[in-house]
Amino acid sequence: MSKSPTARFSDRVENYVRYRPGYPLEVLDLLRVECGLLPRHIVADIASGTGVFTRLLLENGNSVFAVEPNPEMRAMGVQQLESIKSLRSSLQSSDRFVSVDGTAEATTLRSASVDFVTAAQAAHWFNLPRARAEFARILKPEGWCVLIWNERRTATTPFLRDYEQLLLTYGTDYKEVRHERTTATIHDFFAPALYQERVFSLCQRFDYDGAAGRLLSSSYAPLEGHPSHAPMMQELQRIFRAHAKDGKVEFEYDTRVFYGKLE
């Protein structure tokens, strides 16, 4: 039986922290220019996970409600953010960061309490109609909703083509949960409000251990003990040896940002 969305990453938190990509700083530049993001704005970062996007918001000076339903991910997010020297003193002396046990559909936040709602690498797990209603409830008038995905390129290089085939072959429910299935419904999520989209490039370079960690950070990658785990890792070794340059392979992404006001 497949795990619920809120539990899917409980047994792969360490790999998630170490090997998942961050987000280009251009995303914050975009929000400053297009949405008027200022340090004084309050943000609800939904499904904040280990705090990857939350960190960028805090470093921008924003106060953030980091809403995360998975207890392991939420605890790691708190640990990661409190360990960052540049943030430690400001977070300890203020209430700029609040970790919240909640979901996209039931954040527990007050109505009209935040200026921005963000969801990075997460909205494909949401019940989108219910999440939209909740976001509209907690946003202040004229507030902004921002949905972000790092979309791994699947066919731009021989390595990425082989990696995609590996996932199609061994992934437990890869085709069912790919977030591109959700990005196709963005229009319905924002409607009748208008929204805009921007795309940025991002790249990670990994040695074999890093590539293995990146693979195992994905919820659809079978872990040790699953009958598909060993053959999957053997195939990863094969394609790594075939395509590595100077001992590393590259994971390329399109960082897609959808932003608009909910009516």
C-alpha cells in the first residue's frame, strides 16, 4: 500500500536534506519586482519540509509560518534553520520563524493573516480545490500565492535520458506522482484569477554517492529491502559510469514559478 502524501518522506529525510536542489536566488528577485515582496511581509510557506525555501524567505528578512504535516520533516526543518549561523541570532531573539503542524488544506493559521502563501516542490501533493480555498482564507486582501517547482529535465542529455528510464523501470509509482501532472492544472487552481509563470535554470553536479543520494531522496525510489532496490542501484552505477565526466554527472532543472492573486 502506498504511503499518504504526508508520510512519504519520513524514511528519507537525511537524503532529502543533503541532495535535493535549492532554488535560484532569481526567484526572490522576481517576487520583489513582480509582487512587491518586502522584508516586512509575512509569509506562510506551505509544506515547508526541511526548510529549503523557508531559509530564503528568512534570509530576505520575512517572518515565516513554516507549515509542515510530516513530523520528521518538520523537526529537521527546525534543526536545519536553527543551525544556520546567519539566522541563529535573529531567530532566537524574535518570532520571525514559527513551525506549524498543519496541512495545505488546514493550515491552522488565522484568516487574512499573511501577505504571501508559498509552496515549493509540494503542491502536487495537495487537494488543490481545498488548498486554494484555504490559501484564499489566510491571505490578506491583495496577497499573493506563489507555487514553485524544480522540474528535472528528462531528455536534454544522455545521462538524463537514461536516468528517466531508470525511474520509469524501477520507480514504485513514478508516473502517478510526477509533479508535472499538477502543473498542467495550474490554470484551474488560480481561476478565475490571472497568474503568471517564469522559468529559471538550475543545475546540480554529483559524484556517484551524491547521485545515489539524490535518487533515494525521491519518494518513488525503492529503498533497501525492496526487491527493486538492488537492480535499480546497479543500473544507476552503470549509467553513472557511462556518462560521468571528471567523476560527476549533472542534474538539470527548470525552476517554474507560478504567481498570482486569488480572488
